[in-house]
Amino acid sequence: MTTNKGPAMNNTDNSLTRRGFLATSAGTALALQVAEASAAEKDQPRQATGSRVGEITPTSAIVWARLTKHSTRNNKGLILRGRGKEQETAPTELSPAEIEGACPGAAGQVRVRYGTEIALSDAKETAWRDVDEAGDFIAQFALSGLNPATVYHYQIESRDSATAPLHPSFAGKFETAPVEKTPGNFTFCVMTCQGYPDRGHVDGHGIYPSMLALAPKFVSLTGDLVYYDNDPPRAVTPALARLHWERMFSLPRQVELLRNTGTYWLKDDHDTLKNDTWPGNKQGLLSFAEGQQIFLQQAPLAGKGYRTFRWGRDLQIWLTDGRDYRSPNNMADGPEKTIWGDEQKAWFKETVKGSDATWKILISPTPLVGPDRGGKNDNHANKGFAHEGNELRTWLQANVPENFLILCGDRHWQYHSVDPATGVREFSVGAASNEHAGGTPGEDKTFHQFHRVKGGFVSVTLKEVGGQSEITVAHRDLDGNVVHEWKKQRACG
């Protein structure tokens, strides 16, 4: 089997050949792991997958917590190599918990204490919630009655049972959104497409500390956050799908960002099931419906995948779902073929037209402008969904020609495009690492104002200048350096 050496990481390679692993005494390995974990758990939280705070509004947020068996990820487990068709599969004798990065869960109870003081002297607390295997040991707490534009600190507490002592707590913070009349003066970030074998560093993708350094009010993760089909082992069961989430979001860089800012999550094909997927598909024993349910467990969100959020006077964002309502990709194009579905399209048009925000931004898992490469057939920039793509771009041109932008994920290269037919403007975030970048059809000057085949992310900054609102959209490299930016000023509101 041809294998990939994986990312260049500054750590000792603890991968094993399959034969070597199976020759190792499983009992000895597990005993050592348990002993090490027991020592660490004396003074560390039992939350190896960190925390997530999502769906931020001026008065509410959702705090995500997961109780884990050990305080740290399984850094001594089997590392599987390759990507795509060359990926290794996990030996059938191996449980997911024995693969590198695994964070098996534990039954018990969790709650959240939160307040505006770092020491939580003013803390409120939620009720204790039971967590178990049926819910992947996860609890999501909907906090309400919060103050707008306020930094909240929180501690996630856990215990094995109602009569057991508390484990050490896990701390984090987030900031609520400002009310609608507040001028915009902040930065947020958008990222996408992070492969696990090609993350570039043992501790996680370089964009995470780079985003955190900008002190964003929030980060939007636009999908393809794990790769069930391309990254080994292929997620052919729900347990293996959950392993992908455990190891990706227990990486130290990911944990550090997510404990320090709010987030908005979107899913795409690879973190639902497989490449270019639609409802009814399967991958091994994993169904599309199970993929939908797992995403709802792993992401801090409630209700439908499409929603909108206001951030003060000058910003409103829309987040759309491109998987749950779509027609099969191989269906003949026409008025009945859809990615968004009738209900989502109607909601989008009504809410966009009704908004008085200075800037209106769609954060989409997939592109609406592109251009994309010819072999693709699953987004609004492709011929396969040309009818709906033309409908949406034409509607945007007619209704929000001056102050509407699209930030899209999915594509593994960065670009700034303007549709020559309608003037709709789109910024592709690009892959989360240089190793993951590629796939572009090439620069097209009829669309592109910027085109770059490297990893990075996008930051958006709002500020008031001379009584007007100025927006800056910046493409950044892995280290956070600006490689391209676009600015515009507009009368407020």
C-alpha cells in the first residue's frame, strides 16, 4: 500500500506499522495509557475535547461541553497514513479509542458557571446535566438573559455522579453581540477545509493562533471541518465519525481558540458524510441522516442549519445550509433542482430584503460565484446547479447591489471574485493549511481580483470613519499576514 508521510511535524513519530501494532501487547499499552491518564487527571479537567460557544446574540449563547474519560487525547495511539484513495484503514481488531488523537467519552454530569467577572464572583450556574454514550457524552447549555456587548467568563464543571467529587473545571470566555444601534468596531474571522493528516503541525493548524491573535469577536467555521471520506480511517460507522471530531478538536491550537471566542458553525459534504453528498447517501454503515445528527451533536447550534445574526448597526450575517435540502447532484438542472430548497430561499430573500444593516454578509459553505473547476457539479458556481445559481445572483443584483458580500468555504484556494454578469462579490476563504491547498482551475481575470493557491483564512473588520462605516475584507496567510484586502465605505444603516 502506498502511504503518505503526512505533515512535517516537530515531534517524534509514534506511528506503527499494522504488523508492529498488532504484535504489541494490547494489555501493556492500555495499562500504560491508563496509568498516565490517571496521573494527569488529578489536576486537569476531564474535557479533552475542550469547549465551544455558538449562536451568539446580544442576550444568549450556547455553551458546548463533553465529559471525557481522560484529561488528554490519546497521543500514543496508532497513527494512520495517507489521504483519499491511498488512506490506510484501521485494523478491525482496533477500537477507535486506540487510534491517535482519540478522546473517549465518559458518563457523568456537567454544568456551566458563568458571569462577567474573571473570578466568577457574580456567577450564575446551570442545572447539572447527565451525559452518556447515546449523546456522545455531550451537553449543550442555552444561556439566556445575558447583557449585550459583554465579555462572559465561564467554567464547565463535571463529576462522575451526583455524589462524586468535582473534577477540575475547564475555563473559557466569549463576548455577546451588541444591540442593533451600536456602531460596528470589531473584527471577525472565517475559516474552512482542514484536513487532519495535512494540518502542518502536531498541535494543530497554524491559522488558529493567527486568528486568535486578531482578538476576533467571533469565528465562523464554514464546513469541511473533518473529512470522513478522505482522512484515515474512513468513517464507515458513527463511532469512527465521532473519532474524527475528537482528534481534530482536541488539538491544542483548536482548543485554545475555541475557549476564547464565540463561533458560528456550518457543515458541508465531508463533515456530513462524503464528497458531494446529498440526502439518502451512505458510506459503509454510516448514513446521511446519522451524519446530520452527529453534526448537531458536535456543533453548538440549535434548530435549522440556516439562520441569521445581527451584530450592531453595521453588520448582519446569514449562514446557509447546502446539504439538508438539496436535490441529487445528478438530477437534470432546471427550476426544480435546488441546493437550498424553497423554504430556505424564501427565508433568505425575506430577511435580506428586510434588514437595515449597513453591511450584509452571506457566509456560505460553498461558492455562488466561483468560478469553479469544470469537473465539479455540486455548488451554485457549477453548471449542475446553474438555474438556481443564476436565480440567486440575479436577485442579489436587483435587491442588494451595493452592500452585500459572500464569504465562502469549500474551495481549497483563496480568491476575490466579482461575477461579470451581476456584480455579485465573493471571497473564498481557502484551505486551513498550505498542505491542503490546491484544485484551482486557474486564475480567470474576467472574475478574479485576487487568486492565491495557499492556505489561510479571511478576516473582516468594521470601523467608523468620518461618520461612515468602513469594511475591510482581508485574505491572510497561515501566520495572519495580509496577502490581499478590499475596503469600502458606506453611509451607516
